[in-house]
Amino acid sequence: MKIRNQIEYCVSGKYALFSDPIARMGGEKFSYMLPTYQALKGITESIYWKPSILWVVDEVRIMKPIRTESKNIRPISYVAPKNTLSVYTYLEDVTYQVRAHFIFNENRREDLENDFNENKHHNIAKRMVEKGGRRDIFLGTRECQGYVEPCTFGEGESYYDDYGELDFGLMFHGFDYPDETGDSILAARFWRPKMIDGVVRFLLPEEIPEEMKRKIRPMKVKKFGKELNNFSGLTEEALQSEFTGEGGGMNGLDAEIV
């Protein structure tokens, strides 16, 4: 399922915990059997993100058998002056192949139209996959460190090759943020995923029916721009160093982008 502006990567880790973030505040946590759309979107944004683009997760391929491991945890108590004992159930030893592509955030065109450079973002995103991401990678929660490397989606052997179809019931899909939808409301999406031979193809956020959404609270759109001193574009020092080669110059493609 090749799509314009697409990247492919493999993310792995010793543990993962994917759950409904609305319902997991405090108490015991139990991971979904699959990574959520929102978790994979967050991983992709940790690889590379700018406010002018939106990442869309296309599909994920589960490479290793789904196994869980429970751990006794002492989380901070928010209602008592002492810690409590909880049991967290993690996914153990996970590896996923991911396909995602970006589109431009039309809700930000007025403020950031000068940053709507398709070639720039795609080439930087592919380079950041090779470098393992620009920010730390987490598999659902901060204590579950992940590692990113390039891959070709579909290559290699998966435990679920020729396994057939599996249903996973109702799952959290992702959030509808105001800067992505244009509405001043934060909402959550839910769906019923199916895994076919190890591959889960995600519905687009706009394909989720309204009855599978839940409004959470009002939220305002965050503004970005140079005049607000929170958007630097290509003037960012770290980004300029990524464009520069070993000899201190730029390759032809990057020079054209700049």
C-alpha cells in the first residue's frame, strides 16, 4: 500500500504498554494486544515532526508472538501520602514494522504556508528514520523504551504469516486534536481492529463513525509562528547540521530545499 510521502520503519523494545489513556490514570494497567494508532503516530512524530504536517499511520505488521508479562509496581498515590501497590501487565519483547505518510495540516496553512515544502519534509523524515529518530522513542509509556531503524515493510518473517484473521474487539484508536480537526474540542476515537496474517490496516481518523467518538473537553488551538517565537523552520541549528555533509557542504537535493 504505497502512498505519497510515505516512510517505513521497524520499532522494537523489551516491553510495551498500549492502553486507553483516558481510563488508565492511576490503578492497575493492562496493555492492549496491539499498538494503538495514536501510539504509533506518537512514535512517528518522535522520529520527525513539524506543526505544518500531520502524520497518518497506514498499517502495522506484528513480527513477534504476542506475549504479556506482569510486574508489581509502586506508583505514586494521588489520594494518600504514601505509595500503593499495583500490577502492570506489559507486552514483552515486541517488534513492529510500520508504514506512515504525512499530509499538510490545512488548518495551519495561513500561519505556516512557507513551511509547506513536501520534498523537504519527506527527505528529512527518511533521514531521521536512518538516525533512529530525533527524540526518545517510547512504546506506549515512558518506561518502555523503543528503538527505531529503517526497514522494508513486508520483508522478513513474521510469527503471524499465514495465520489468518484475528479480531481484537473495541480499542482506543486516537485523539481528535483541535489543530487537526479545526474544532475547539478534544475527542477520542475508538474502533474494532482486525489483524490479517499479522498486518493491521488502520482506518483514517475521518473514517471513524461519530458514534465511535467521545468528546472529552474544550481545547483551544495552539498557534505557531516566528512572530510567536515558537517556530524556527530551517533556521534551527540542529536541522542545519543535519543538512550539512562531512565536508561542511550540502548535497544537491538539500541545497535545493534550503
